[in-house]
Amino acid sequence: MSKTTHKTFCRFCHAYCAIEVDVEDGKPITVRGDASDPVYGGYTCIKGRQLPEQHTTPKGVRETLKRQASGDFEPISVHTAMDEIAEKIQQLIAEYGPRSVATYVGSFGYQNSAAIHVAKAWHQSVGSPSYYTSVTIDQPSRKIAQSQFGTWSGGTHAFTGADVCMMIGNNPVVSMYTQFGGPPPFSPYARIRDEMKRGMKVIVADPRQSEVANRATLHLQVTPAEDPTLLSAMIRYIVKENLHDAAFCTEHVDNFSKLTALVEPFTPDYAAKRCGVPAADIIQAAQIFGEAKRGVAVSGTGPNMSPRSILTMHLIGVLNTLCGRVNRVGERVANPGVLQPARPRYAEVIGPEHAYGKGPWSRVRGLGEILGEMPTATLSDEILLEGEGQIKALICLGGNPVVAFPDQDKTIRAMQKLELLVCVDLYRSATAKLADYIIAPTLSLERDDVTMLTDTWYDEPYCHYTRAVLPKNPESLEEWEVYWELSHRTGVALTLPGGTLDPTTRPSKFDVLALLMPNAQIPLKDIAEIGQGHIFESVQVKVEPSRAGQTDRFQLLPTDIAEQLQTVAAETDWQQQGNVDDGATYSHLLISRRLKHVYNSSGQQLDALKQKGTTNPAYMHPSDLSAAGLISGQLIEVTSAAGALIGVVEGAADIKPGVISMAHAWGDLPDNGGEVRTQGSSTNRLVDDDRTFDSITGMPRMSAIPVNIRLVQEAMA
């Protein structure tokens, strides 16, 4: 028996932890953190340590499958499958136009460094705007808010070395993800612990006492969807007490006085009533944040899935800007990106770009392209709506729309209506079960990759290029290869930043990556030669003085933000703690959450992770259980204005009374019946995507959902 050890990085989630993999007789047997890595230092999580099981589980897709007339799947050569898929796509484009062919890239599709870029290049080459990703279904509001607010060329304060970090609705200890400036997406607990020992104060606003809230200096247990109220009150107090950076605001912001006038109604006492947080705590949070010299406020998926998410993200930007939380002349930009082109940074504002509201336009709900792609919340309707521009084919990369998209029943109808559904998936997910073809993906340990996704997330100029640890499964394709194979069969070249992918000659992964980042500050070949994670000290950028004639300023109060603030201030529904929808009153608000042992719907198939839980419980405060006559472990029906689900109720003292907390992206096709205990439930059965949605992003209300509950007798489940 031969045993070898390989340095690589995990691609189970976005954290990309540096790991060592022991391989014995060609099979991975053990994964552990790489203690020699200068950034990760040996950290890895429970999910990443199960990478070997991805290769051995009988539930995995390790050969390409084709649906038969009977509905069963049979193995098919991956190249034969691509022949058939390419032929069908050509037929559909010829008959219905290029818009008829769509791509959806889910969270797992992002784990391949070339996938999204090559997929998008293919869409551009054939003239199809029907490109969708998970970005526009979970966190589009952050970038939208930034695009209408403006950015600071010199960059914002980093987490490391800050005096304060405020986290609104995110839990990086579990999610391993945060916005730029928040805790880095690796070793998050250790990073928070070390910074707090140094003196950092941590403020967490979250309806539940999350894992990160347990470690915080101050936890604001805010009522779901009241983040704009909380932030407005903090902004008001900071300005009233002159804790803001007045000189910075005078020089770099517009509409300061108008904004302060609009937040005037949000007194600490008023906000306390709406948010369910003591006024003294709101004042303390504002004092801590305003008095700090360096710091940052960040958010996560929860508020982005809640009503008025753009307003929340905008107010976070206002809070940071009013306090001058930006790098000044002569300060070092923590990480300008190893794989990014070198560019100077200035002590000046880059004005709003308005990366939304442009063509092409969706055929439904008056929504335009956002962030260079179409809004994912409209995809099901674009499939179901007859007429010119109707989507007839969908390639799904590492996504599971059936459990992730709003309105599950509509999503299933849409998937079934397609003339061609191709899923590149590790498992027979709920969506893959409806596919015409399931293409076996090349697993992460079988492919080269580079930390392109996380390149600017690190607080040091770090990069890691890994070679494949294991031989490639010949019956698999990498996600990007699906589109090169289409290009190869149709003769359509794919244009990347560094040149064109020849459709006649198969490129290597390195060739593709080199074309994707031709102007990297450190050449890709040099990174690849190192063979492990490395901090590139030579990548140093300092902020230069503002250029002559530069006049851009931060826009504190765009028209839509002013209107939303006025609407929030005038609301009265908050007196029912937001439990009102479509004129009806509900007993609870359901919020989203993440579970540490899974990454959305990935990991639920692995035996080692299933030992940590096989369902997504409906967590409630013990007092709510008692009041409803419920006990942990019973089945309950959760009903919203849009639909219902069956869940397993569990008591949890960390939940705010009146709130239910459930992880999203669980469950299977809805005929799973009594299997809810082993498969979970899709919370998106409670979501309506065309009645209540954001006018820019199209995001429906996917968190802070008003619901009622009732006991379900086991026999009825």
C-alpha cells in the first residue's frame, strides 16, 4: 500500500481552507488543515474533512446519466451526452433564438474557479442574455446599494486591526462567509477571538443569539426586518452626539442634512419599541461604533433575504461612511488582490455606477439586468410564460432550484416544462431528478484550481494554486468544460479577457485560468510553481492623494432610499411586530439560518454529516413552544400567505420569542411525505415571488416571513 500526502485547498464552500490530503492506493482517506499555511494555519471545518466521502458515497453521480422514456436514468458516455445536448441547443436557438437557452450557476458552481466566467463567455458568444446565478437570489442588494452609493478608491478598513466590527444578520462562525471588511472567511472564530483579545469590540444584530452573537461584546436581538429602524436610530444618535467624522463628510458626501432630517423620527425609544431592543443597548451600540477610530459594519444573507434589503445595505454604507471608515493617504490597502491587475488607489470617491435597471429586460415584473446578469427570481416565470423570448433549455451548474428558488411548486412546473434540462451535479438532487441529463462533475480533488473567488477577501495578499490531487474521472466534465464542449461542437469561439479559447483544440485548466487573469500582479505560472498557499509581500499598494478635478461624492440619499425611509417611518404594522401579510395577522416571523454541517443542499448526502442532523428543524423559543402546547420533536405545519410546509419543531433558547428559525435549501420533491425527518423541508414553499418583491432586484420576501403554526399528527405526515 502506497500513501502520499498532498497540499491543496478545500472547495466544499467559499472559505477555500488550505488542507492536506492523504491518498492511499489512489483514494483519498484523510483530510486535515494545513498547519504550514501562512493564512489558514491548520484550520478546516467538519464539511471539508468529509471530502473523501464525496468520492466513495453511493449517492454520488460518478457517470453521466440520461433520462429514459420510462423516467429512469441510464448511464451514457459523457461525450455522447454532449453530442446530443449540443444538437438540441442548436435546434432550440435556430427555432426560438439564443434567449431560449439559459444557465443557472448555484453556490456549488462557484467552487470551480473557471466555471462562471467560461459559462458567461459562452452566453455572450451565442447572444443569450439568459444567464442567472445565486448572487441575485441571496445577496444582490449589497452590490446594488454600493452601485448607487459610490465606493472609496482607497478601500475601506479591514477587519484585522479594527477597533469595532458590527455584524448585522450574519454569522461567519457558521457560514464561513462575510462581506469585505468583516471577519475573513477562514478560521473565523479564531480571528474574532484574537481581535477581541487585542481590544476589538464586536456588535451583533440578529434575532437569534447566534454562534457569533455568543462571543459578542453586545448583542442586539432585533425583531426580524427591523434592521433599517435599528441602523437609522444609530445614525441619528451618532450625528446628534457628533461622533461622526464631520470633516470627511463635508468633503466627500452629499445630502448629509437631508439624511439626518429623515432619520430624526428614529429616536432610541421609538426604535426600541419597533426593534424589541432596549434603548440603552441601541445607544451603547452607537457609542461603541461612533467612538472607534477604525472599524466596519457588515451584513449577510439574512437581511438580504428580508424586506427592504437595499435600504438595509445602504444604511450600512451610510454608517461606515459617516464615521469615515476608509483608508487615507499613505495607508496600505490590506489586499489589492494578487490575481487582479495592478492599479493605483486614491483618497477619493468613485461615483455611483448604477449597475441595474439596464437592458436586456426580463419579460416579467419590469425587471432589468442587474450586476451583469438576469434576476434569478424571474427564471421560473421566464420558462413558464409563453411567447417570444421564452426559455426552453436550462443548464444548471451546481445549483438546486427546486429547493432554493421561491415558490417551489412553480419552480417544479418550470423545470418540467423545459425541453432540455441539464444538471451538472454531484448528487441526484431534487432538481437533478427532473433533468434530461445529469453530467458527472469533476470533483474538486480531481482538478486544478486557484483561489480566484476569494482573491480580494483575504486581509493579506494571499493566493493558492493547486494541482489535481487525484486523476480525473474520464466520465466527468468540469463545469467550464461543458461550455467548451458546446463551443467545440458548434465552432463558436469563447472570448476571455486574455484572448480566445480555440474551439478546435482542448485547452488545459491552466490555459483557461491564464486567459481569465492575463494581467495578474503575480503571474499565474509563478503562483502555480509554489504549489501551496503563499502571501505575496511584493503586492503592496498605498493610497495616493486625490487627483485634481475629482468631484465625485458619496450619495447618502438617492431618491428611492429617501422614499423608503419615509415609508418606514410612517408604518404602523410594526406594532404587530411585522406579523402582517396581505391584510392577515400571523403569530410568528420565520427567518433563515445556516447549519454548520452542510453548505446549502450540499453535504446532506454524506453519512458523516448526517450524524449531525438529517433535517432542518423549525427552531422556536421554549416559551413559544409552551404557549402553543408543543414539545420538541413534534411535527408542525408552518403556513404563510403563499404556502405551507411540514417541519420538525425544536426548542432553542437562543431564538427571540415570536420567531421561527429554519435553514433554507433543504427537502426534496414535495412528495417526500413522511420523510421530512430525514430530508427536511424547503422553506421556499412559504415564498411567493410575484406578489411581494423588490422593484430593483426582484428579490421576494425569503426571510422574516409572517407565518402561523399548528400541530400535525404523526399519522398525517
